[in-house]
Amino acid sequence: MSTITPDLIRNCRRCSNDLAPGALVCEKCHALVHSEQLDQLAAEAKALEAKGDFRQARERWLMGVPLLPPNSRQADWIQSHARSLDVKADQVQPQPSENKWAQKLGPVGPVAVLLAKGKFLLGAVFKLKFLLSFVAFFGFYWAAFGAKFGIGFAVLILVHEMGHYIDIKRRGLPADMPVFLPGLGAYVRWQALGVPLETQAAISLAGPLAGFLGSVVCALIWYQTKDPLWAALARSSAWLNVLNLIPVWMLDGGHAALALSKMERVILLTASLALWLLLGENLFFLVALGAGYQVFLAGDLPARPSRVTMVYFIAVLTALGVMMRMLPGQGFGTR
């Protein structure tokens, strides 16, 4: 699952023209919708550069990429500048004055240096949040289902979340490593402000697609070894990824459905019902209920619907359904 920040700007600040959901440029006056945020990020990034904190400056600059039209000159410049900041950060050498200052303090010098660098050490600890949460996540499922299934299941959830993370990063957008919540799931936090709905939908569907690939690997191992553990892992992964595609609330399917027109949501509803009847998997009826909610009750419709998203959604849903049907009735999705 990926978590995103919605765009709250509805009117152009320059001409007050109504803006389409996810718009980056006003169609009337051609002003950048998020110009104020971009100016603020640029000021913060320049201040960090002046202090020599090139890593943080790079992150500030990259936060502006989702607020700019794709392939714009500003976005290209930020990407190029971010690469140059990476090079500068790698070239930074420790200041010799720091060692002299530590020497003057005698035996307490090393302690003083350690305290001075505390914020960097603290930052390193927070970067371990991904690893620590994953270990706790794995421990929970180890205790519940045993070591073998626990390890396999935790890795498959990691594969799903890395699908989101890799898709976000390959688009040049800032994102945090996945955070795992034992017994509940996991999420990738990223900034979606100003990102087109079609891109948000593609990022949301990348997780279930990666989950399907993880299921395929487990199914192939089961086919070769006939070990029921691998069939259980493959089916459980496929079942949970279909569950995550129910188009409601904070699930991946809910984010993806925001890019669909009413007719495309009707097609998704029809496809879900067809999969339910053909495959005999009751989970697809829940997907159909979610799609029905999007058709009849959800109010927000995109200004520019994405047919590509609809095809992508149904293709991943179908692939996971076929995977579930081909496997023995083991794991979370037992018939």
C-alpha cells in the first residue's frame, strides 16, 4: 500500500480559474499551480546548500519535481542539479578544524565530537525504521504461522511495497522506504502533491503487479518441488493483492479508481463480476462491490480519465485471479 498527500488547490491563485483535479498548470493563464510551494522549497534548498548540507538540499529540490509538469525545463533542471549535489556531497571532506577543536578539549574531545554529530547519528537511527519494522513484522508472522511461512510471507509483502517504492523512485519522485505494521500491513510514504492522477494510479497498481510476480515465483518453486508451503505462499500473496485492489478508502484499488471515468468504473465493475463468476473466487465479489461504490456513490470524477489505468487495473486483477485459480486451496484465500 502507498500513502499519498492529496492536492487541495482548487482555484488558480493568479486568475481564480477552476482547476482540474491534479492540475499542475492553469489552463487559462498558464501559471504554475504550486508556484508558492516551489518558491518555498527553492529557498529552503538554497539555504541548505549555503550551509554545505548537500544531501538535504537535494531532497528539498526533488520535492518540487511532482509540482511541475512532466518533462518541463524546470523539472529537468532540478533532476540535473540534484545529481550535481550528489557529487558534491560525496566530495565533502571532514573539516580539519573539528579535529583541532576536539584535541583542545583533551580527554573529553571525543565525547564532544560525538554529541556534535548527534543529529547525524539520530538520522541514521531513523533510517533503520524500515529494517526494524520489517524484523518486527517478520517476528509477528513467525509466531503466528511458523518460521518458514513467516519469512516467506514477510518477503512477499516486502516485494509488494518495493513495487510501489521502485516505481516512485524511477519517476524521480521522493519516497521513504516501506514501513511495516505487524498484523496490519505496510505502506510507502511519498509526496503526491501535483502528480497527475494517471501517474498516482500507476504507482498504486505497481504494488499488486509486483505481488503477482512474487506469487509467480512461489508457484514455479511449488511446481518444481511439490512442497505445499510454496503453494500456500503463492496463493496467500495473490489473495492479499486482490484484496488490496478493492477500490475503496486507502487501498491501492481506491487510489487507482480516482483516474477512471464513470464508464471506465462500470467496465471495472463488469470485469470484477465476470471474474467472480468464472473463477469462483468470492473475493472478486468484494472488488465488484467496491467498483459499484465508485460508480454510484463516489462523487469525484477526473477531468482527464485514463483508459490505460483501466486496462492496467483489469489486467493485474485478472492475472492474480488466474493465479489463485491454478493453485491448491491453501493459504489465506482458501476456497
